[in-house]
Amino acid sequence: MRQLALCFFLLALAAPNLAASEETVDSLKSRLPNASTEDRAEISIRIAQLQLHAADKLYTEGNVAAARAAVDDIVAYSQKASDSAIESKKHLKNVEIAMRKMAAKLRDIKRTLAFEDQAPVDQAAHRLEDIRTTLLKEMFSDKKDKKK
């Protein structure tokens, strides 16, 4: 009986945290304008990750138009995450790592698509790589500037 009560107690403690971690894209988008510059990087990259998951699912279901819109969001919010990370000088490494993983996932998704649907996904993957390069330059240029 004690074990059951303990389980319910722990579940009650964890429930609010689970709800917070499962935010929707719309709720994150609504939080973004009011967030601090430092928080915008994390929120933007989370939106991009959720849209990546949605795009994968939409392509699997055959809803190409909605999937392309999600891919456009991935690029847009990745750029916002990068800009915020560079501006605040925070979360550069985390944003860069997330983009590397998302670019790899986009390349994986591309391989599953019909030829005519591959171009937007390929362009998005290349754009994420360009954004990553900018982040890497920012990360390592600071170290060189400090040595001078």
C-alpha cells in the first residue's frame, strides 16, 4: 500500500514537469516575442526540433504541402536561434549541436522521399549547415580575439 501511495505521490510531482516539457509549437511561438535574448535561442531551437519531428511525420503520411511548411519553419527558427545565441553569447554550442543533428535528420528524411519532394529538404539541410558554420566561426573567433 505504501508503495502505491509513493508511486502516486511521485507521479503527482512529475506531472507538471511532463506538461511543461510537452509544449506545443504554437505555445512556444507565442512565448518567443516576450522572451529574453538568452531564452530566445533555446525556444527557437525547440520550435525547430518540434517542426522537424512534425515534418518527418507529415512526409510519412503523404502530406507534402504541410511538411514543406514545417521545413520552412525549421530553417526560419534555426536562424532565429543562431541570431539570438550570437547576440547573447549564450547557448552557442547547444544550438550548433542541435542544428547538426537536425541537418542529419533532414538528410535522412530526404532519402525516403520521391525525387520531386527532395529539393526543399536538401536546401533546408544545406541552409542549416551554413548557419552552423556561422555559429562555429563565432564560437572560435572569440577565442582568437581573447589571445590577442
